[in-house]
Amino acid sequence: MAEPIKDKVAIVGMGCTKFGERWDTDITDMIAEAVDEALKDAGVELKDMEAIWLGTQWGSQVVEGGVVTGTLLSSTLQTQYVPVTRVENACGTGAESLRGATFALAAKAYDLVLVVGVEKCKDMGFGGLPSVWIGRWEPVYGAFGSGPGRYAMAATAYFSKYGLSNEEGKRVLAEISVKSHYYGARNPKAHLRREVTVEQVMNAPMIAWPLGLFDCCGVTDGASAAVLCRTEDARRFRDDYITIKAFGMAASPGWGKEREDFDFTYWDATQAAARAAYAEAGIKEPRKELDVVELHDCFTIAELIASESLFLCDEGKFKEQMTDRRAYYHDGEMPVNTSGGLKSFGHPIGASGCREVYEIYKQIQKKVEEPSRQIANVQMGLAHNQGGHPGKFVCGATVVGTP
């Protein structure tokens, strides 16, 4: 019979690079930067690592030969025959890497392992992620070929379903962007470190209506890392470690965009992953039991719908329960993306899942770099990633907290 993973594995060290347009660094430099911080944080050395998980989506594009295996990491760090597992699961890559390492420790295959997530998106040769080839050109269906196009359709569907005027809906999204930039400006490792106003967001150049420039996350370079062990061994390394409470991972069958009854206003894979994670962690009321959430806000509408799909507020009630109450700020009822989120901290695909856990780790330890972002008495948090586009998602929900 399957056993829950709750509290069996601990995170004893974490590292994260500065996110941004890292023209001054190679992908290997960022790996070394994140790993160095994680190892020092745990008080261990690279030679102590018995296995490594490397999460990267597009690493193959910036490595000579066009393919990437675990040797990207082993050659960078010069590890001697240590097993390196390369993981890719779209924007859920970081969460999937942590999950694989956790299960290996729980199975007692290893005692001490390393997880690394990295992406060098700015060296891809184009201004954003690749568009999805759809095989034919149609005025509506063609919008599904890009991230902004698909999420824009989710936004207009949400406005229509819940009776928001175009002006009201755009203002709700603008408030999310203002909040993200507020925290990004206070995070020394964030990509976008400038506050914006609601008026600036609403009047910004349009990308895919109603999503403007400040509704979309940037193209970012960065890396994150974590050192993990079984919980019974954690005090050998530190007292203020955190433990893995649960993983929820779900992949939707992908037919949403082809179905006439699919309304784009909820993430089915996110709901499935959240339910699985909450059940394993013993969470019955997430909006009361979670102290902080780092969720996948690649676009402002993604934060809105993910908040509802993670059951942080009721469906169709985001404006009333989150925006109007300022509930998603660090001193609110349900803090969300107090790091700046993908929107302002940045979204190097393979690094994001681990980076989100890094924020919760620092919040629990009360070691957030800028005190104005510190949430009081954090005991448990959720990191959420989703890869793909509305109607075709892979989603990871990772719950971590105090022992």
C-alpha cells in the first residue's frame, strides 16, 4: 500500500541566483552560482552529494551540439561519476525535479542529494518562448499558438462568465501586476525591480488583449538549487530545516481547447494536483492553513485563475475576496507571490519550481532579504507550477513547512 511522503524528507540548504537578463553569465555560471549558495547554506560539500537531479527545459538550445543530458551539470561542477538525472516537464520541471529527489530519499536509495533547476532563456534567439505549431491558420484557433494568445482567451472568458466589464476586468488584472511589482522592487534577486501603478499597467502596450506589457512575465535567466536528506538526518545539518509535506502532480488529457464546452476559467490539472497535495498534507481549508503561496503567474490572469483553482478563494470571487481585501499582500489573509512571482521575480522555466520553494524556505526561517516582505509566523506554504497552456496542462503542487 502506498505511503504518504509527509515529513519523510527535509530540505537543509537552498540557493538561488539573481534572476534577469544575465548576458554576463553562461548557463554553467548560473548552475555554479546556485549550487554554491545551496551547499554553503547546508554546510556541506559537493563531494557529499550522492545523486543529483537537473531540471531544464531549453538547456539544449544553449549547449553545443543541441542536446542536453546530465553531463551539463557533471561537466559544469566536475562531479566524478555521480548519477545526474535530467528532468523536463515544461514549467513543472522544477517541481518534478524536487519530487524525483524526494522519492529517491524516501526509498533510501541515497542519503544526501542535490536538485538544480536552470534556464538561459535570453540566449534562445527570439523574444519569448517558442510558439506552438498548430498545422493550420485560422483567425481564432491561431491565437492558441502562443502563451499570451491562450491566456488572453482565458481572461476574456473569465470576464464574460463572471460579469466583469472590460474596464473592471482589466483593473483587477492591473492590481495583480501592481502587487507583483511592489514585491519585485523589494526583492534583490528579482528580475523586474520597479513599482508600477494601475494606470501604467492599463495603458501599457498591448500584447494580446486584454493582456498588456505589464500583465506578462519577462524572458528570464536564472538557476535555483536545493540540498535534501531524510528528515531523521536533518539536524546533522541545521535546526531550521523544512520538510516536504506533499506533492500533487497532474497532467490533463489536453483536449480542452478542442471542446466547445471548455470555458477556460479554471485549471482542471491544478485542481487535481491541489486536491492530491492537500489530502496528503492533511490540509482541509487551504486559505486558513497555508501561510504563503507561490503560484504560477506567468500572466496576471494566471494568478487569478490559479488562486481560484487552488481553492484560495471561491470561483468567480477573486475580486471580492482577494483584490478588494488586499488579501494577497504579505500582511493579508492569504499572501500570494510575495517574492514578486514569475511576473516580477522572473520565470526561467526549469528553475521556477525550486525557486518558489526557496521563497517559502526563507519565509519560514525569517530570513527574507527585505524585511518589508516578511510574513509573520510562516509554518506552511504551497509552491504551484503549471506547464503548457489552458486546456492542456501539466501541474505540480508542492507543500512544504516546519517539521
